[in-house]
Amino acid sequence: MSLVADSVQLSKSEKELMDLGIIPFSTFPAIKIGKLAVDKSTKERFYGIGSLMIRLARGFTSNLNDNGIACRFLTIDADVEHNPNVTEFYEKNGFVLNERFNSKKRVTVSMRKDIFIDETE
């Protein structure tokens, strides 16, 4: 897994849905999961390791916030070209589609996870 600094632009409707409508900005700080891959034999041996990696990335972003570095979202460009069902994995892990960055011509699907949502994991 690799993590990189990112930002995510939300549409007006996405901001309102998340109760962020009063914030005058449309772009929010994020950490992007640049690559997340699990070797097939490792996946078979350690079921759930991909989800564990997402939880580790979420913990890393929480640590950044604790140290004064703003981060609201985890983002991912889900590679649907090589795995058409990969968005289901990310949705299972709390990601939603980004309205502004998805088109039929892309080989990836832009998704985000709000790290401020309280989860019981």
C-alpha cells in the first residue's frame, strides 16, 4: 500500500448530504491510497488483509489530524479496468463514489471515505 497527499472536490449536493453545506470550500484535504494490492497467496492465507490495510491507512490519517495536519478523507481511484468488481470491496469498507470525478471514459472510479464518521470496527 502507498499513501499520498490528496484533496477531494465535493459537489454542492455531496456537501449538503454530509452537513458540510455551510463550509465555503469545495475542496477538502485527503490522503489517497495510491496503490493497495495483496498477493493472491497472501489473500488466501490471511482473509481480510485488504480491509486491515484500509483501517491502517485510516489510523494514519487520524494521527495526522492529531498532529495538526488536516485530513478529512481517504480517497482511492479504484481500478475497474483490471477488476470490475473492486468498487464493491471499497464500498464494503465505507467508501462512496465521488460525483465530480467519474465518467464512463475512465478506467478508474474515484471514491472517498470520511474518516470522521464513527465506526465500530
